[in-house]
Amino acid sequence: MPLYKALFMIVRIGGNTIFRSLASAYKEALNRANQTAAAGVQQAPKLSLMTVSEAKKILGLEGPATSEEIYKQYQTLFEANDPAKGGSPYLRSKVEGAKETIEDQLRKGGSV
């Protein structure tokens, strides 16, 4: 048997083995993910690195604020920082984080 045929067979068999191993690992990971979801395991809570007072400063809110005021300020600042319109993606992410921090506080029953 010529050397090139032997090398081709080795590569082919090795490739098939690797492919089957990867396919098996993928199926196993998918099954574990489905079992975890079926068991009702929740994701870890998201940690906020921003305080409510910082979030209020970012959104330009002073004193107690209603949900409508929070949303209006968020919309204004979020649209103003649209990268497609020359805005800053960094500032836009800060505005989004501020809104999420305040929403989390409100969900927990706290005041803003």
C-alpha cells in the first residue's frame, strides 16, 4: 500500500473519531442543560456595581421619582446616546445600567 493511501486512511479514521467525540460531548452538554432547565434551577442574581444614588445621578433624577419620570429620562438619554446618531456606546450602557439598578430597587419594594 502506498504511503499516501496509508496517511489518508489514518487522517480519515482520526477525523471520524474526533468528530464522533465532539458530537457526543455536544449531545451530553445539551442533555445536561435541558435537565438543569427542567429542574427549575435559576440563574444567579445579577450583581449591580452601581448604587441607586449613582443611577439617579446618571439619569438626572432628583428626589423621589415615579416610574414614568424614570422611564422618560431613560428614553431621552438612551436615544441621545445612540451610536448610529453619533452617541457614545459607553454612556448608553451606563444609562441602561442605571435604569436596571433603579428597576431592581423598585422590584425589591424599595423607594427611589
